[in-house]
Amino acid sequence: QMQLVESGGGLVQAGASLRLSCAASGRTFSSYAMGWFRQAPGKEREFVAAYSRSGAYTYYADSVKGRFTISRDNAKNTVYLQMNSLKPEDTAVYYCAANPSYSSNYYYRGETYDYWGQGIQVTVSS
């Protein structure tokens, strides 16, 4: 099993920044692509961003391109989501997840991820 623990969420004003962290343990971190998803009450879970297993390729939902940046530090078994210019529409529970696939075709769908964190609340006030 892999354990994923998110941190860094909270309540901020629109236009502010937050950096989420997700610390992994229990499996070889570098063997997984890592993704961020989010879910707001009454809405479906949606893809936010992903980082490849290798090659430093990143992928973003259109709604966050130019505002969010995903990164990873394999030495620390941690993936990050830097969120800038936050909007009230970004309010959600954010989840990190691990995906064993080499193919980015699978990174956009939560069903292909093997491990999930418990989620962390991000609230952006208007």
C-alpha cells in the first residue's frame, strides 16, 4: 500500500496563493505518476493536474492552466500543487493520487489511480 497525506490547505481570499503538499510513503514514489483532483459539494470529482513518472511532463485542466503548477521532489517523496490567482470556483476538497501508468492518456481519469489521499479543504472567499 501507498499512503498519501495532503497538507497546506486553508481559507484564503480570491487572488491569493496556496501551496498544497502531498507526502507519500509505503511504495516507491518514483514508480508512480502523481495527480491532483478536486471535488466540490454537489459536483463531480475533476482532474486538476498530473506529473509523469519520469521526464518531468506535466498536465493541467484547462480551468487551472497558467495559474496552478504541479511539481514533485522524489528525494522527499512529495508532490506539490502551487495555486496562484485563486478564484472562488477553486473551492473544493483537493486529493492527491498515485498512478502506475506510463501513459498520460490515463492521467486525466481518477479511475486509473491506485492510491488516494484523504483530501484537504481549500476555500477561496470572494
